[in-house]
Amino acid sequence: MVWKISRWAEGYLGIRIRGYGAERFFNLLKTAGFGWWGARQKGDGYYFYIKLKDFYKIRPFLRKTHMSMKICSREGLPFFLHRNRKRKALALAILSFFVLLYVMSLFIWNISFEGNRHYSRETLLDYLETKDIRYGMIKGGISCDDLEEGIRSAFPDITWVSARVSGTRLLVKIKENEVLSAVPDKENEPCEVIAANGGIVTRIIVRQGKAAVAVGDTVEEGQQLIAGQLSIFNDAGEVVRTAYVHGDGDVYARTRYVYEELFYQYHTVEAKTGDVRRGWGIAAGPYRFRFLMPSPEDKSWNYVSTIRQLCLFEDFYLPFYAESIEGEGVVTYERPYRQEEKEEAARRLQENYQKKLMEKGVQIIENNVKIQEDGVLWKIEGTIVGEEQIGIKRYITEFEKIEETKGTDEHN
């Protein structure tokens, strides 16, 4: 691409030569290092292109090889300017174009992020907005060093930031921390472990406190699993005081989840008609124009729009956008569910529900789903049996400590 632009800027000629020394002529050009290309043979001679600055140097080679020459075409900027030397309006338009291009190169028209996984593009753009960094701002108003320091301070999980302005693009590369930056402080506040869900206890791991249930016990939501109150006995077996500890441990239980969803026997479906509509659009900043041929009022369409920002070079973006629009004609009608559609709906619902439980740490043991017909309705019923850690912490308040102390004193 660069060499094409260079040739066009310098100007070049399309030449035809005739004679019996063509091979020797081209060898002489190559030895002399002249800029020529595109040589090809036709019935009336040999055609090739040569740079304008080298054209006047080839006459000695023509005489030496007894070749005749004819200029077939004149291409490039020098000839374009010569042909349009009297068209002042065109010259003014070209000059205005380059002035406008230069002015646009002073602003930021594209902001890109690389390496962000935890923090979304929208989150980072909102932060830049708080620092008055946005599309259309002057490049000189951006301090990359301050921006890097600000991002590291605002987002502790980001350990490395590199910001640079290239062309009309602001590129921010970040690296997020994939491990814990610090070991959490050990908790000492008195608490107990209670059940977040009901189930049958399968495993108990007590790190601190006293187990209040045993393996095989059936527990309900909110029931105490690991006690945070330890009774201190004297030699006579009497409770002399109650010690409060930070109850800690893991209690696993077999849990059961039931889900269902109702559907009408008839549902609305779309079918493609084969009709296609295409359109285009352009946008400049907040202004947008779309062109799409009108369609009959009794037809429905599904549209897909693709928008691309104008980019002259790798990082030279402009605030102009081109949009291509493609629509497919569809018709909607109602029909009853087919058996395979019901089975597919049941499979999707089962997978979605199972995925949500697995994201919560539930290990799936058993998974059943069935479809039931009920007149104008049909229903999907599913049951999932899994094993999960059900213990959650409940902190013991000062009021509970006082009540416990009173109860102990009255008993003594």
C-alpha cells in the first residue's frame, strides 16, 4: 500500500516499446536500477510502467537497442494537478480536506482496552469519564502517567497499567491480579455455624467450636450445626461459665431441589419467508443517517446491523462510522409444541438450573426431569439431588451472651 501511494505521488507513465531488442532493453533498465514494473507482452509490442523521474533517462537505452517508444498513459499526482490546474474549487476542496484531516488528528476518536477480564469495558469507560477523558477530547489533555496511577489506585485488583496515545487512539493495557493480594485477617468475633439449607448431613469438619449435629442427621434451615458457646465445667460436673469462640468448620449435606415451569400447548413461532432487505447508514458523532427501502406493512423483518469505524491507518481513527443493514422477512403464527421441542425445552431448563447450582458449589448427585400434560398446559418438573456445604456463620450478639449468662446463674 505504501509503495503504491509513493508511486502515485511521484507520478508514472505507461509506456509501449517495439523492436527486437526488448529483452536487452529491460536488462539495461534493471542494471541501471530504474523504477519500472508491470512489463507484459501484447501483439503490438511490450508494455510497462516507469517512474516519471526515470523516464528521461531511458532514451540512450532505446537508441542502443533500436527500440521505438510511445507514451500510452500518464498517472499520478503531478498529472492530476496539471489537468486540474484551472479548477480552483477542486484545489480548495483538496486543501480543506487535508486541513480537516490534520485538525481531526489532534483529538481522540477511539478508546481501547486490552487485558481486562474482571472489569468490563463500560466500567473502565465510566472511570475515564470521571477523569474527563472521553471521545472527542484533545490528545494534549491526556497525561498517560497520571491515568496509569489513577487506574491502579481506583482498581486494587489491577497490578499493571500501560496507557499510550497513538494516532487518534487511546490504548490502555492492563493486567489483573489473579491471586489474593493479601491473606485475610483471622476472625475472632464469637459466632456459630447454622444451616443455610435443609438436608441430610454427610460430612462434618470442625476447626473451632463444637459440633451440634452428627453425620446422618436431618437438619432444617437455620438449625445450629457448630456451636460457638463452650460450657466450662468444674470437678463436680457443674457449669461454672460459658466461653464464646469463633465457631468455624464445614458441614456438608445432601440437599434436594425441585423446579417446575408451565407452558401453554400453543406457542408463537417465526418462519423465514426468503425475502431479504439491505440498507446502509453513516454516522458522524451524534448524527446518524440510515437508508433502507420501505417494506409492505403486512410483513415483519429481523434486522442485523454491523457498524465499523473509519480508520485510515492502523491507529488513525476518525469520528465517522459506516453501517451495513441486512433484514430477513419472517412470518409469525401459532402452533402446538412438538414432542422434540418439549424435550429440548426440558433439557435447556435442566441445564440452566443445574449450572446455577454448580456455580454455587453444589456437587450434582442425581438429576431427574419429566414432562406432564395438563389439558391446555404442559409442565416441566425436575428434581436435583446434590451435596453442598450448607454452613454459614451467625455472629453471637452481646445480648445473647447476657441471656446465656443469666440462664447459667439461675441453673447454678
